[in-house]
Amino acid sequence: MLRNNGLYSRELIGLFGKVKFKRTALKPADPESAKRLMELDSLKSIYPLDQFIGIDKLPFKITCEMMCEIAKEAVQERCYERAAQRIREHHHIDISSVQVEKVTDFVGACVLEEQRDIASYTKHSSMSAKVDERFRRKRENDILYLEIDGAYVHLRDKDGHDAWTESKHAIAFHSRDIVFDKDNGEEIHKIKSREFIGYIGTVDEFKYHFLALAKRHQCDKCTEVVVISDGAPWIHNMVDELLSKYTHIIDLFHLKQTVGKFVTAFVPGKKGEALADEVNNLIENGEIDKALEKLEKYKDKPLPKGTPNAYTYIVNNRDQMQYPFYRKMGYFVGSGAIESANKQLMQNRLKLQGMRWTTEGAQRMLALKSKFESKKWNDVVRIVREKVFGSDYEYIYSVKLHNPLTLHL
């Protein structure tokens, strides 16, 4: 049995600021009723209005829309304090950096949970993943490009020990998303639309996130699938396991960087730059043996720390450096897009000076950054609503939207 215990105030933070209102509280009339209510719903009291409009389920006393807005600011800024400042400026809401961090972590946890669920479903199902409607199109003469790479992030474990751990990234885009133009006579390109994913973990964990990405972009229905990478063995082995038919290309941008670092380690200055350009031009023109001849005398010399052996690199990956054939086929051969992705996903938010992340905290921020950089933030809002309200959130919005307090939940 419940009794009316009068009106109680509540404050809710939404996109338009703070809303204060009063609503009736129903409390158990006796100890037996209190025990029963706790057993049934784990509640000490009931607020009918809160339940009717769904705000009884909101964490932090903040609407879903506003939680996502807070997380969006945190993703774009370099730290939570600056995000809190932007929220104060843009929304005139006084919020602490600690609260920004907690909200962002909650939103990131929701997104990461769905990402893991999709990867798990992909692992255990032979069916194609749900296709993103933005990429549903005629597949004739449509090439799907998948770029893959890894980057390291500084993490701290439960015992307080620091370690650099690899985060693995992938980008998916289509040939129709590449726009070519001229700038001072030089050909340039832009990728209009692409989807990012990132995951901190082993190849066995990452590969199903990657496969889900490929299936969302209908890898089995595109005319061709082209994988662009830096040639790391784990990438080749993973793609070979997951995709039945594909063309693997060494990113031309990465190749030129590798050759440049190697050559200038032995031949400094303009002579080294000229030799690196000559080697790269030979490879681009299909004369790989001549390029190796140019580098052969340096192949066994000791290298500075962090400098790759370009001779060995070319020998190991020459089958993925058939650039004249790729040009003939009209393939895009890379431009450092994945390197740019590493910067967008990691360096601008997760690898700033002095930062230390827990593995799970970094995973959640990376999941949010991937959605933001993919221009799929609407997905974040949907995921958080489903997490808070359950699968019935559409009913809540359609039936009860006439109540002003339900706006932007």
C-alpha cells in the first residue's frame, strides 16, 4: 500500500538549461509495503510523473540528448576541463570537469557495449551485418577500400603500472566517395564519406570489429575489395582469414615515408632526398629490382633506433607494390588516410602530454571518437536512449511527446 507523501522538487539538465519542477511522491504506508516495494522494484518510493515521462531512468539527472552533447564536447576538446568550459559558454550550464568525465564515460560505455555486441554477433553468425543505409547503392563498378593500421596509446593498469599498448584502426570508404581535383596543376583528392573504427586489444579481438565494418559496407556485393595497409604481417594474416577475395596494396604514402627515413639515415641532405625520390619513382614505375639495387649497399648497415630497413621492407612486400597494375585498374593506392585517422582518433585526444588512461576508459573514448569522426553521432544518441529507456524508447517518444518535460530526453 502506498500513500501520497506530498510534492518533491527535482532539477533536470537538458539542452535548454536546467528545468525545475515538483511532482507527487508515493511512499509505502507501512514496513511490509516498504519491503514489498524494495523486493519488486528496488525502490523506496515512487514518483508517478517521473515514470510516466521516463525520467526516472535517467542517470545524473541529465537528459539523454544533453548527456550526448556533453560527451560530444569532451570528444572534441583536449581535456574535460575545457569541455566543461565550452558547455558553460554554449549552454549556460555550470558543470564540473568531474561530471563531464563521468557522463562521457557512461555514454562511451553504451557505445562500446553495442560495438562489442555487433562484433560478437559477427563472430558467431554467417549472416551479413546490418547494412548502413548511407552506403546502400548500386554496386556495379563500386570498389570498397579498407585501410588498416595500428598506433600506440599510454595505458595504466590496475596496479598503477604504465605500458604502451597498440590500438588497431580501420577505415572503410568507397570509390564513389573519392573526389579528385587539381591544385596548382597537381592532382589532389578528398574522401567525402568514410567510417572509422578503433579497438585496443589483440588481433583476435579486433578482427571481428573489422569484419563487422566490412560487412556493413557490403564487402560481399562490391565489385572489388581493396585493402590498403603498411604491410604489417598481422594485417595480411587477418584479412586473408576473413575476406575471400581482395587486393592488398602497400599504402604509397607509407612506402615513401619508409624509404625516405631509411635513405636519409645514410645519405643526409638534398642528396639523400634525391636518392629517396629516385627509389620511390622506380617502385611506382614497376622497376622494383632496380630500386633494390640502389638500396643494396645499405641493407646490412646498422640503423638508428626507430628507422625501418626499407630494403627488407620492399623485399617482403613487393607483391603488394605493383603500382603500374593498380593504376591500370584505377585503384586508389593510399595517401596516408590511415595515418591521418591515427591522428584524428588517437593523438588529438588520447595521446596528449601527460595523459594516462585505463584500458576501458581509452576504449570508451576511442568508440566515441570513431563515431564523431565518421559523422555518425546520431548513432550515439540512439544507443544512449536505448540503454536508458530500453527498446520501448520509440513508444515513449511517440506517445508522450506532448509533455514538455519529455522533449530532448
